[in-house]
Amino acid sequence: MSIKESPELDIATLGFTYNIQDPANFEEDDLINDTEFKDYLGAILQHIMEANLGKGTIGKSNTNTHTKSSN
């Protein structure tokens, strides 16, 4: 993840990479090239960051990871 700030424009841009684990009923290439899908992922990441800003958890690894196997 990277953040690029532009103080003169008073904006910041968040860059991130992702891996599609299970495309469900979609073609993986379609998701990779879908701007709306990328914007949705960005909105989720933004929400997670904003929700954790005041908690001091940004930049720290989360040790409360839960995994669940699929049937």
C-alpha cells in the first residue's frame, strides 16, 4: 500500500495491490479490468483505515486473524 500526497491540491491518493482468491461466478480478468470493482475495493480499504485511525492500529499487524476452512 502507498499513499501519495499533493499538498498544493489538498488531496491524497491511496495505491494498493490485491490478489483475487476466488472470483466466484466472475472471470478473474473481468474483475481485474473493472474500474468499479477497484473503486469498491478502495472504498473498503479507506473505511478500514478511517475506522482504525483513532485506535492506533494503522501500520501494526493484526494478530487476531481468524481463518475458516470451506466445506
